[in-house]
Amino acid sequence: MATEKTVVEKLEDLYSLQSIDSKLDELEILKGELPMEVSDLEDDIAGLNTRIGRLENQIKDMETDMSQHEKNIAEAENLLDRYSKQMDNVKNNREYEALMKEQEMQRLEIQLSNKKISQIKRDLETKNETLAAAMERLGKKSEDLNIKKVELEKIIEKTEKEETKLRKASEKARNRIEPRLLKPYDKIRQNYRNGLAVVTVERNACGGCFNTIPPQIQLEISQRKKIIACEHCGRILVDNETAGLVAEA
């Protein structure tokens, strides 16, 4: 049966994990906003590609519609020519009126198709302008993404070995800590931008929120008989001796 760890050992394990995770945080700070910027640019580019694809399909459909209207005009003109020739051979008023009616219908068909073609051309001009603007924006975004990726890759290349080593050390340190302590540790780290969940008492104050720690609490912390959290921020407090032991190790 495994021996229960002492409070001192638990505090040392927690502070050791915090020290490792803080170094990992420093590497993330070194990367700055680049990972987020790269992700945002990739999302923007994906959105632009979708929009460009939709615009291209719309333009293609509009061109198909315009081609169909042009065919309609050609067919109507052929019919008009045929009806015109038939007019020379009409035998009675009834045939004459029927041909006149058909000619009028074809002229209306030509007029309607021309009207629709004019509207499609205006719409196409607008769509093509929108497409050109989207393509230009895509080009700039893609260029920015390539630059950001190169910058990020250079930083990753410099820090990759150290980051891998620290992540392995962090995982090893986590395995030494019981889950009931890891859960609040992780929660506190997520709650604060500096990622500090375990801090020392500096100048009679919490090393995380800088609120004053009462002398009696400081005494209890130094005795290391129980795990004590800051009453203001909830961070776990350790004394400088514990921090020193971890640093030496």
C-alpha cells in the first residue's frame, strides 16, 4: 500500500509543478499573439474561399441565364423572319391576323429578353466587382498568413526542444499529485492570466494578488502542517523555504 505523502511533500510537488508550468507559460508568451493571429487568419481565409466559391457559382448561373435569353432572342428573330415570309402568301384576313399576332408575341419576347439581359449585365458587373474585392482581400490575407506562419515556425523551432522537455516534466510532476489537489490547481490557473496557482508569501503579502497575509496565517504557512490558500484569490500559499527546496531540486 502506497504511503500517504506529507503536507511538505505535497506542497513541494505543487510548487514544482507550478514552476514548470510557469516556464511553459513563458514560452507561450514568447510566441505572443501569433498562434491566435494565425488561427484567425485561417478562419478568415476559409470564409473568403467559401464566399468566393458562392460568388463564382452565382456568376456562372447568371451567365447561363444570359446565354439562354440570347438564344431566345435568336429563336424569336428566326420566327419573325419566317412569319414575314409567310405574310407574302396569306390567303385571307384570318391568316394575316394570326401571323401579325405571332410576330407581336415574338417582338415582345425579344423585348423582354433584352430587358433581362440588361439587368443581368448590371448584376454581373456588381458581382464581378465584389468577387474582385474578395479575391484581393484573400490575396492579402494569404500573404499575411504566410508571414505569420514563418514567424511562428521560427519561434517554435527555437523553443520546441525546451517545450517538449518541459511538457514531459509537467506530466511527470502531475502524476505525483493527487487529483483532489490537481483539480483546484488547474481551475485557479485558468482563472488568472498569469497562470499562477501556487505562490510564495512576499513581503507579508500573497505573491499572486498582493493582498496582505496576517501574521498568524504566515506562521501556519511556515509550519507546513496543512495546505493554505489565500483568502482573497484562492491561490495556494507556500513559504520561501519550500520554494528554495524546489529550486535546489
